[in-house]
Amino acid sequence: MNDTMVATMLSHMLQYIEDPDIKAGVELAYNMAVKNVHFLKELFQQEQFAIPNGFTEDDVNTSAPRLYSDTFCLTYVNHMAKVGMLAYGGFLSMSVRLDVREFFTNAINETATLYNSTLEIAVSKGFFVRAPYIGVPEETDYVDTKKYLGGLNPFTDKRPLNAIEISHLYMNIQTNSIGAKLCLSFGQTSQNKEIQEFMLRGSEISKKHVMLFTEALDESDLIAPGSPDVCVSYSTTQTYSDKIMMFHMSLLSAAGTGNYAAAAAASLRTDLAVNYERLSVEVAQFAKSGADIMIKNNWLEQPPGLKDREKLVKKEGM
């Protein structure tokens, strides 16, 4: 499902990318996705396992005008590589069969290569957005007061952020910035009013979260990272099917919830952890409304699972 989505998304981007270096990075991601789909289809056929429909050329309008800038395309691929590294690591840890473990191990290595190569391209082009800088510590130290864990009391000063907390705030600013742009592009090209409203809501949620994380950095006198030229064109032509756009948002929502959970667990300042948990609920509610739209339109493919034993018994009794 994920690989057919990525291949379909990138197939349209590749038609318009002008920078040869950026095009090479995006082509690397496209070829990886196509290769993965080929392997998985063969594996499913070998096991007589129903192959998901996923997404095909019917889910992209190849004649639609350009939707994203070159910079956005590279930033998008780099972001999806981050998501892929986390996902493949989890899949590998749940796998037992040798061929499946080899597939996911290879996928981790290839996705890491993709991340490194697209990052190098961004650095070489001068649009890589660096994280906030802190001074190099000259000595080790220990937490000597419970106040280090505080942050909820409005009548006491909050301690400055530590490096781990800064890193998570930076990452979540970046991911939400990309999410807001994707929502905007999906909303302006969809012809379905319900999906337009859903995407606008997603864009507003992402912008609000960026503002909250930026304020947290600002309180410690840190400048929040800006965004590269990840512009979206003014095209209103339907580029991707509503089905693939809604699936994409469900994937990003799941990744965002995971990011917030990791950030909450790593943040020792209580106000940050509470904020991440509160925002996770908002993302979950947004994802739920998206799932409702997908179910209503028969776009949500059901994952394999156990059959309902009670229904089987009643059927046999008939």
C-alpha cells in the first residue's frame, strides 16, 4: 500500500523536476518503491495471499500541470525516507521468516541510503534547514532538583530546553510544515467539497502545532527553523485521486502520532510532555474523521485479520 502510493505520487513529480541532481534523488526513491512492489507481489502470489489493490496509474492524472517545486519534491522524499526508516525497523523486529527479514533489512539499508543522498543534495544546494545551535558542553552534570522536571506551574520559571527536547521540537516543526503544504496542495486540487474541508482543517492543525513548537523554542531564546522553498503551485487541476490523497493523510497522521509519542517520552519537562499528549489527541481525532470519509467512499482497504468466529458459528447453524 505504501510503496504503490509513493510510486504513484513520485511518477507525476518526476515529469516536471528540472534540476538534474534533485531528479536523480527522486528517481532513486521511485525505483526503490517499484522494486519493493514487485518483490511483494511475487511473495504474495507464491503464498496464495490476496494482493492489496493499492494504487495504480488510475490514481494520478499524468496530464495535470506541475504541482510542486523541485525543492518540495526533494524535501518530500527526504521526509518520507525518515518515515520509512522508522517503519522498516519496526517491521523487521516483528518478522521471523528469513526472506521477509532479508527484505526489510535491505529496505532499511536502501532507505538510509536514500535519506543520506537526498540530505547531501539539499546541503549542496544550500536549502537544508539546520537545527537550532547550542554550545558544546565543557563538563558533565547531574540533575540536582525535581524542578528540572517541572514546567506546568505558571508561577515558576521554566528551565531552558535541553538538547533532546530541542531536537524533537525542531523535527516536529519540520514535519508539520511539510504536512501543511501537502494538505494545501491536496485541498486545492480535489473536486470534492468534503475532502477540501478536511484538507484545510489538516493544514490549520499543522500550522497551529508549528506555532506552539516555535513558541517553546522562543521561550528559551532559540530561533525556530525556517522552511526552504517548498512551494505549491496554484494549479487546481485534479492531480491525484481522492483515494490516494486520503490514504496519504492517514499515513502522515499515524507517523505524526508516533513522533509525538516519542517526543513526549523523551521530554523531561512536564509541560512539553503534556503538550505532545494533548496534540496527539487532536491528530487522532483528525485521522478518525479521515477514516470515516474513506469508509464512506469505499476507499479503505481492510488489513488481513481473523474471521469472526461467532458469525461463522451462526452461519454453520443455518
